[in-house]
Amino acid sequence: MRLRTLAPAKVNLSLFLGPVRPDRRHELVTLFQSLSLADEVLLETDAVDSDQVICPGVEGENLAATALAALRERGWDGPPVRLSISKRIPLAGGMGGGSADAAAALRLAAAVAPGRPDELDRVAASLGSDVPSQLVAGVALGTGAGDLAERYEPLAPHAYVVLPADARLAAAAVYAEADRLGLGRPAAELRDLYAALVDALGPVGRAGRIPERLLVNDLQEAAVSLCPAIGDLLDALTSIGAERALVSGSGPTTIGIRWGEGALEWASNAAEALSPTYPGVEAASPVNAEFAMPELI
């Protein structure tokens, strides 16, 4: 058997940083959106004796392998599988590439040997804050440490220019810098921002546009503090016509956003214009669950 799925990158359209929790993580309110920029994950079962993950360019333990092992520990009885991952999402770039691959591994495993859906949710939550939101591609509002994901309808038409930095940032280092700079918000303010996002996302069936006042990443100042070159990337995105330029997650990748029916054409043109100076730049569009459904090949 050969199954294929895409593992979409995520951006945080909003990331509001709250108090430190007893587990040393932070309370968050964050709005996730999956992107057309995606890794490809292939699962094979023929002539495979034990679970293995092949991911050129990624050293050390792979979160997709951890996902498979966690499923086994919970009793998943699928056959041994080989996962081959082709990377396109920037490494250590704040776009959740490892989490996307882990979520894709869980989707593929469920397609091979379905288990209880709540088991997938529990495994996803055990793997890190970004994995639950990426288990189903689309729009999700994250709370807790970002690991409690509420699904929402697609947003109003929009598109992105994704501008990677020639650097990597460890999320833990960025959060530590945010603490040093005192960027966290009180719990009451975090609750108000959650309510504002729920209102902006609207009821089922109504596409929403997120107001500019909520397109905020509280980690951005910390990421720029650790990697000042990010400031140049944000300026480049603004100069090319982005309505909003943000650091993606904990950085250092940056995103430029534009809303409206012509947004993807703008993103494509902007990426082409920036490419001589920034070869890794890409245009991307929002995607939903259908984009990342496993398929038999």
C-alpha cells in the first residue's frame, strides 16, 4: 500500500502571549491558518519490517517518528510503515514544519488502520502545541498552550508572501526572550482577545476578515531582538504592498498578508519581485481539510 498526503505549513495570524503556566509553558490565544506551502509525506507498507521515517535534511529525532511510536503505545495495530518526507517548509522557521509532518503521519496512520478519533487527538496534543491545530488543515483558534484547537470556517479571500530568513530560531529561546522583555499579557486581557477573535471569525457559514488590530504576534519583538535581520524582511514585505507584515510563530520566517479576490495575484507578483534579493520567497494561499486528505497512489 502507498498513501500520500500533504503536510501544510501554518501561520499564526494572531499570537497573544499570556502568563507562564505551572508546566512552564505560556497561556496563548492564537489563530492558526494552514497554507498551500507544504511538505509531502508518503507512507508505504510493502516490504517494511518496522516503522521508519526518512526525511533528508532533518537531523535528530523526527516528530513524525515520535507520532507513530505514540500511536503504537496506545494500541494502534497497523502494519509496519515507512514514511518518506519531502521538505518544503522552512526548518526552524516558525511555520510548524515538524508539527505538520507529525499531523500528516497521524492522518496517514488512521487511513491505514482506523482507530478511535479521540486517540488521534490525544496523541496530537502530547506531541506539541502546534500539532492539534494541524491534524485537520484549515482555520483553528488555539488556547491553553496553543494545543486546544477549535475549528472555524474558511476566512475571507486572502493570500500570503512567505519570506524566510537566512537563520534559524529555537522556539524556546524566543519565548525566553519574550519573558525577558516582559511581553506577556495578563490573563484578563487574554480572555478579552479570545472573545474578540471569536467575534471576528463569525458564526458558521460566514467568512470573516480578521481586523488589523488582531493581526498581532506578541513574539515578534523577541524574535527581532534575537535576529535583527527580521526587521529588514518585514520592511521588504511592507514596501511590496503587504497590508500587514508579521513574524510567523516564533520566527524567523516572515509573512506578508493581503485580503481580497486579487490577493493571490498580488502575492505571486510580489514574490517574483522579491526573488532576486530573497531567493526563498514564495506566494501561498490558505487551504482547508481537503488539501491534506490522504490519497491512495
